Amino acid sequence: MTAECSQECAYCWGPQGISAVDTYTALAIISKIADEGSRRIVFTGGDPLQRADLGVLINHAAQIGLEVAVSTTGDLLTEAFLEEHGSRIDLISLPLDGSCEEVSSRTKKPGHFAAVMAALDLLESFAPIAVKVATPVTKHNIADVPNIVALLDRRAAALQGRLFYNVFQAFPRSMASDVEWEEMVVADDEFRELREQVETTDHPYRINWLSHETLDKLYVMVFPDGTLTVPVGSEFRNYGPFLEVTDMDSLLDVAEFDRAKHQRHSQGWSRS
Ligand SMILES: C[S@@+](CC[C@H](N)C(=O)[O-])C[C@H]1O[C@@H](n2cnc3c(N)ncnc32)[C@H](O)[C@@H]1O
Ligand code: SF4
């Protein structure tokens, strides 16, 4: 939606330094996404709430039958926005980098932990919106993930079965060229051990474990400038303006997008 964001996460794999299309073009892109047979659209970024026209775009996506997810930092989520647009949103995703301000502020700006807690408080009153919390696991917070799980265990009841938790093994892909990945990325076996540790106890919500293997070739994205991007390994493969694509199926084959994996993974939540 936009590269604009209140945060500056060192690991960010979102678009950076890319200008965004206008409302008219964004509406056309959403229509084409539906025409291509997609069931769901995820408005992400950057922070989609940095776009003044987000409500208009959500409205259009819902009207043409797409399930709507909004992946936001939580910094700009307000009661007024949810009152106006919440009935057309199926899922809101919020990042949580730590179980407390101290761990959170190793990768997010000061105050982000409190902003996410406030957003979760707010979402308690906005059933039936599904709520996904997402943690990008790095060396900075891997030891704290069991505490985040414990925090979500305590908060789950108030969200009445609407909570999901996505645990990402932070993937070494960024538009910035100077990222010190060795200081951040956790090894496959460390991520596996974390999963085993967390899975020794039951939790009242679904946890999705997104390892490097799962995350690779999983996404098809339209970048803020309207170009189609399929990330593979550490590359963002760009296929030009999405509105000009005439044969999406062939393009996705060439792009090495893993349809079967995407299909399996996307069963995680659904309106129906
Ligand atoms: C790019 S962000 C955009 C939406 C919003 N700003 C946020 O951070 O949630 C989408 C998701 O990707 C995750 N993420 C960002 N960089 C990542 C990376 N290098 N590896 C794995 N997940 C990452 C974020 O934690 C978030 O859950
Ligand atoms: S909050 Fe999301 S989009 Fe913003 S810098 Fe962090 S990962 Fe990137």
C-alpha cells in the first residue's frame, strides 16, 4: 500500500523508498486482484494506515467479494477507524517484537509495545474481526518468545476465539543493502527448538510457525508503485505494472511462486 511507516525495523522486508499509486489506480489494482480469482487481499506495507484513502480501498475490496486483512503497526489504529470500517475487515494483523517494552524496543521504536497492547484492548470490542499477532523472531527476542506466548495466553479469552499467532523466523531479505543479518537471523535448528519448547504446552489459539523454508516463494505482492513482485530467496523479483499483466498463471509459473504451499498456508483463517 505504501512504504511509509512509523517504525524502522532493521529486518524489514517491506517496500522502502517507493512512491505509491493514486486512489484511482489502487482501486483498479484491487479489482484486478479479484478478477484473477483471489479470495483474499492483505493490505500491508509499510503501514497501510498511513494512506488517507485506506477506508475507500477496503470498502471497494469488500464490495467486490474479497476477504480483507489489514496488516498494520498498530501505531495509528483508532476506535473511530474501526467504527467506520471494521464491519468490512475480516482480519487485523499486529506485530509484537517482545513481551515487554524492554525487549520490544530492541527492534521497534519506544512505545510500540504499549501501542500494540492498546490496539488489542480496542479489538476486544470489535468482534468478529480476527486478530493476528505476528512476531519476527531474531536473536534480539528469541529467548522472549515463550513470554509473548504467555502474554497471549492471558489475553486470548477476551478475544473470544478470534486470536491467531504467527511466529516468523526473520528472513534475510530487505530492500536496504546494509542490513547486518548475522546479528539478527536465527538458525533453523534454534527456530525448531523454540517451536518444540512452545508446543510442550497447549494454547487457546492457533500458532503458525513460519520458518525460512515456509516463507520462501510464499507471497505474491503488488508493491506501492503498482508493480507485481514475487520474492524468491533474498531477491524481490519485479514483473512490471500489475495492471498490464495479461497471463497471471504463466507469470506465476515463471516467477517460481509456490502455489501449493501458498494454498496450504492460506487455509489458516477464512470467513466461511
Ligand atoms: C512488512 S510488515 C508490514 C505491516 C506492518 N508494518 C507490520 O510490521 O506488521 C508485515 C509482516 O512482515 C513481518 N516481517 C517484516 N520483515 C520480516 C522479515 N525480514 N522476515 C520475516 N518477517 C518479517 C512483520 O513482522 C509483519 O508481521
Ligand atoms: S513496522 Fe512493519 S513495515 Fe514498518 S519497518 Fe517494521 S516491519 Fe517494516
